[in-house]
Amino acid sequence: MGANTPTVSKTAEVLPPPTERYSVVRWLHKNLFSTWYNALLTIVMLILATLAVRGVLEWALTQARWEVITVNLRLFMVGQYPVSALWRIWACVVLLAFLIGISWGIWGGMQRGGAVAFGALPFILAIITSDEPSRIALAITGIAGVVGYALNWRWGAALRRVSIIGWVLYIPILFVLVSGSGADDSLLPSVPTNLWGGLLLTLLLTVVGIVFSFPLGVVLALGRQSKLPVINWLCVVYIELIRGVPFISVLFMAQLMLPLFLPGVTIDRVVRAMAGVIIFSAAYLAENVRGGLQSIPRGQYEAARALGLSPWKMTLLIILPQALRAVIPILVGQFIALFKDTSLVVIVGLLDLMGIAKTVLAQPDFLGLQAEVYTFVAFVYGIFCYLMSAFSQRLEAKLHAGR
Amino acid sequence: MSVNAQSTADPIIICRDVHKWYGNYHALRGISMDVRRGEVVVVFGPSGSGKSTFIRTINRLEEHQRGQIIVDGIELTHDVRNIERIRMETGMVFQQFNLFPHLTVIDNITLAPIWVRGWTKAQAEEIAMQLLKRVGIPEQARKYPGQLSGGQQQRVAIARALAMQPKIMLFDEPTSALDPEMIKEVLDVMVELAESGMTMIVVTHEMGFARAVADTMYFFDQGQIVESGTPDQMFGDPREARTKLFLSQVLSH
């Protein structure tokens, strides 16, 4: 082989890529002051930005009455949830921190920066907070996260299955802890849903919405591709019907009409709202998943069939994994939209984060503090949306490894 | 020609008067072919002659509308269980490889043995590694298909088909999508497979391969078998004018 390969001539020597020398002045010149109008734009924008930032900072640091948030923080977080049962919420948070720690490496790779920032968060909050029980609970949360991360760091591969089981069990555990059951003198006295509220309710609606609408959406998408006319027709009707009406009307229908359809059965208001979220979200998910299904080339189906896979195995092992991967960004975008849309449950009388904001603003002590309250609410929504988006990017990077 | 095939003992594939229509287009017009155990059959002909359609009717990727196909004693009908049994005995290699891009090479190979044959993961992986050694790329086992060259992907596809331990291998233009320098590495694997006694039906334009290993060659045109015979007959003294013309075009470059 060596004798036949032509030798690379001297002129085609392999050179390192040209290095550009960077200095601040060069960078400024290239990016901000390259022409006279770019220079002008830069200066104008700089002035505007300075004014805006200064105005906001001045308000936030000197004028804003942030005590409306600190005094009502518990309301914002859990609504009217009884103080005596708050430990149950904390238990959920601690368990969540542990699960995130233990599965950090599986879903995100072991990058240090994010892990440190995430792990430090509860400790920082513990230092800031003035409430003694919360401080202890936050510290325990932080420790749980660190312990989970350490376990994963030490025995990552072996814990993979454990962490998956943990996530699957988390949802029912969450519900048992939050809603409780049975008599008042038992370990977990039941907490009626009209006391659930604030961020707790928002997150519960979101989690239930995602966990149940996702499989329903996948089934609807597969049904729409089905060659059996009845199934196909049912799915098309469902999807088009739900997509044809606004979310608010679906919520109202769930509130008012579910009791009519099921006479004699009293369904909880929160459960009815959850049903509305699931019904609505599933229709949109189905269309997104269908987009993914259509992106799979015919050859994949043929290869799977030629190997003797049954239609079910082909769908579950070959087609769906690829289809869902292709639409991760769209799916996460939709989950973020779902998270924000839950704020509409105010309309049917539930006090989620947005609803609590309204009740807080109605307190005589805090009239007219819309700016503070809505800034805070926006900040909380923003954090969670950012986390979902960041998670999806990690997931995508991980799943596209080697392609 | 079918007289010739019928007289041989123990056919594993029997096709009798197979017809196939796409709408009004008559794609297969009465194909009859018997394939013995261990026989290597090469099918060639101009594009649109129905050779790919024919090979795909044998494992029911295409449905035939008239005639009879019997594979290893099982007749292809609408009975789903029969179709799945035949597919378990029949490996197929495609022009476009059709590896599963979301799975590693080894997972591509072990998927069907685990989920269709019910082997354990350890068993399946052991066989898969043996097959990867046989096709010459054991070091690529943990990579994804997208990281391999076309020739390597096609060799993985052959290993994937062989992992089901099929009695018959179908090749649908396995080298047509490959860069010229990669064709040989795939053909080498196929030659080795043919010499090991595998029953093979190969749709290909690689006449060198046909001359080296084919037992019988079939020339397809317009959905029919125009002529068949041993490579010596076909290359040395083709009877039909169409065969002569086609061979002169294929062999001239």
C-alpha cells in the first residue's frame, strides 16, 4: 500500500490554522466601531441602555417595597397550605434534590460548573432566608443534592436503573405527600385541594400536564397514522376539535361539563383543571410528534420489518425513539408554553402563582404594588422556563452524541 | 430455463408465476425461479426491470398479487405469522444500508436477536462481536453508524442481517450507493459469505462478483426473466439479443 500512495508534496504541507491576535481595541473596532454609522449606533444604544439600567436599578434598590414579597413568600410558594403540613412539601423538595443529584451525570454529563451552581443554590438561599425552619429545610435539601451527586460520581453506571425507578416513583410519592390521606390524627392528614396554591399548584399542574399528556399525545399521533379507519378518524376528530378551541374554553368545559358527563361522581376542582390541561396539551403534542414520525425515512421501516420485528416492536424500538429525538426542541417549547398557560386556571378560581399575586395585591397593606409583585412572579416563571430550556439543550447534545 | 431449475433437488425458494402491479403498472409479469440450498443467484438487468421489486417480494416488503412464493416450505400469504417466520429466516441488505442511526453498531446487530429471537443480551453481543470480526470491523462496535464510512456501514448491515442466523440472504444492490474505493471491501465480505455455503440472491451490476461466485444468473427486463444460466453461458454465449446488448454496455467500461 505504501509504495502506491503518492507522497504529499512539500507545497501541500499541513499548516496550523492562522491565529488572529485579539486585543480589546481590535475587538471594539471590529464589532462596534467599524463604520461611522455603526459607531453612532453603538453610542446611542449605550446611552439608552445606561438610562434604562440606571432607572431599573434605582427603582429596585431604593423605591421598591420588596417586603410585599418577603411577608407573603409562603403564600407565593404554597398558597394556603397548612403550616403544620409544610414539612411534606419540603420532603418532596429534598427528594427532588436527591434525584437530580443522582441522575445529573446520566442526563447532563458530569459538567462541573452547572453542578456546582445548582448544588450551591439551596445553601445560598438558606443563608439569605430569615425563617429558621426554612433555613434548616434548605440546608437539608442542599445536602441531599450533594449526597446524590456524590453517589452518582462514585457509582454512576450502577445507579442508572435506581435513578430511573426513583423518577418513576417520584410522581405518586409527590401526590401522596402533598394531598395526604385519611384522618386528621394520622401521620399524613389529608389537605383539601382548595388549600393548594401558589408555585406548588403551578408546578403540580405542569408536571401532571406533561406526564399524562405526553403519552396521550404519542398515542394520538400514532393513531392518526393508523391504517384502521375508525382509529384514524377518532384521532383526527379529537386533535382538530381541541386545536380549534381556545385553552380557556377547554378549561371551562373541564370545570363545568365533566360533572355533567359523570353525574354522581364529584371530581375535585384541581383534578378537573388538570384534566383540562392534559386534554388541551395532548392534541398539540400529537401534531408535533406526527411531524417527527413523518421525518423517518421509509428505509427504517423496511429494515425493521426485514429483521422480523412486529409492528409494535418496530414502533417502540426504531420509529418512536428517532421521531421523538427529532422533535425535542418543539416538545420542550410546548412544555414551556404549557407551564406558562397554567396561569389561566385563575379563570376557574384556582390560586396558582398568578392567582396568589392577585390576592396579595388585594391586601390593604400592599395596594398598588403591582410592579414589585409581577416582577417577582415573572422572575420565578423565568427561572423555571430557563431550566427547562437548558435541560432540553443538554438532552439534545447528549442524544446527538456521535452523529 | 425453469425446467433446468426444477430438475434440481431441494429448492429452498420456489417462485411460480409471480405478478405484481403498482396501480395499472405491471411491474412483475410472471416470474418463476427456484433456488437451491447454498445456491448463489445473481439478478441483473436495466433499471426499472423489476429486479428490486422481485427480491423484495420474497420477504414480503412488497406484496405479490398473483402466483406463489414458498420460502423454506412456508408459503407467503396474508397470514402475518407466516410472514414473520419467513422474515426471521431471511436476511436483507439494502442499497441505502438502513442502519438505525440512534443505536450503536453493536446495538444495531443485537436488536433483532434480543427482541425477535429472545436471546439474552450477553449471548447476542457475543455473536455480534464474532460477526463484526468476520466482516472486519470489530473495533467499531461502540460507534454510531453516522461515524462510519459507507463501506463500513454496509458491512455492519450485513452483520446485522447475519445475526438472525438466516438461511437465506437477500442483497438489493448492496454496492450501488458506495464510493468506488469501498465497493471491494463489501464484495469481499459477500464472496466469503457465498463460499461459506449461504443461499444468496443478489441484485447487482457487479459483473466481476457474478463471474466469481454466482451459480446461476438471471437477466431481468420489463418485469420478466429474459434469460438465465451459469456465468459461463451468460458471459460466453448469451442467447437473447437484449442480454447481449445489456452485457456489452455493462462490461464495456
